[in-house]
Amino acid sequence: MYGLDKVKKELVIYGLMDERYRPNLDYFRTQDFDPIPVVLEELVARQVSRFIALGFHQELGKTEDKYREDFSLPEELTNLGEYKRTQGLPLVVDPRVPLGKQHRSVNMVEYIDLEEVSEETPAPSKPYLLWVNVEENNPPTTAEIINGFSGDKIGATHHELISFYLNYPRMFIDHGIAAGGARYKGDIPFIQRFIGVFGVSRGQLEDRFPSWRVMSRNGRVIELGN
């Protein structure tokens, strides 16, 4: 695996080579890589703060306080204390904000037409919380991994993939990650570093790339807000 310091140095070099790369790379280089909060309320608050910093509340015509209210936890999950990570990484998603806006908020390069991305996995239309995993793509093909999901594990949507990038950018340091529950003209969309720059592109379901991962999530999601 690439060391974090090495990657950040590479991104600085690319930014110096071409000014167009800088906004794209600055998001990754300036992110807080502190340990993930173990208290669910703190984790949700941290991820929502990141959305606010990226202007999601303005996209929806809301104040910061009103936007935060949309992410309140259900009563049974408040004051829960530390949560268990056995099901994967907890992730907050705001599907109300269009994919294009979410990509542009971090100047992600788009090599595909986002209007052509279809979400195959059902998801709420309001903010929600879920647990996600990243499955290795070596040696199985992408299709074999998806077909091999067991229990309540299903492919993650593209909205969940971009939210994963926004909140866990270090997971993309040395490999691309595909949205197991989304399709693009029969292929699968994924986020990866291309010549140093983070972008979204497409891959075939029969691809067998060691540098690829496929993102899945547990079937149960927790809707947030009132």
C-alpha cells in the first residue's frame, strides 16, 4: 500500500505541474485523517460538517442549523455510546444533492456522463446512515464479487460511493473503488486516481484488476431526520 505521506507528496507535484489539478488534489491533501470517531453521534456530526463545508446545505437552500436537523438520529440510537464496527464502516449519505454537485464540490474529474448512471440498489430519498464494506477484486471479476454477496450484503449505490470518498478519502489511496449497486451503460462506475488526479470513470463487470475494489453495503439503512 502506498504510504499516506508519499501520496500527499505526489499530489503536490501534480498540482505544481498543472494548476488545473490543484482544486481536485487539495481536497485529499487537506482532509483530517484523525481516527474515526467511535461514538455514533460524533461520527454523524463530523460527516455532516464535511457536507456543510462543501456547500450541500446551500444547494438545498437551507441554513447550516436546518441542514443539521435533517440528520438527527432516531431515538433508539441516541446516547448509544460506542458502536460496533463488525458490520463495516458507518457512512452518512445525502441523496438529495445531485451526483454532479457532489463531484464538483471536490473538483472530481468526470470521464462519464453522470446522467447515464443508474442506481440498481434501492435507497431512501432522504438522508440516511448505513454500514459499508470494500471487497477485493483479486482474483474474482467484479461480476463474480457482486454475485457472491451473501446475507443482507448488496452493492452500494453511486451516491454512497461518492459519499464514501468525501468521508474516507484515504481508502482511495492505492486502488479504485467501484459502486457495486450502480451501472453505467452496462458497465460499473468507479472512483480512482488517474495520473494523480481523482476522477470517476467506468469499468466492465468482467474486469479482473488487482488494483480494484467493489463497494458493498448492508441491506438495512437508517433514515435520519424527522
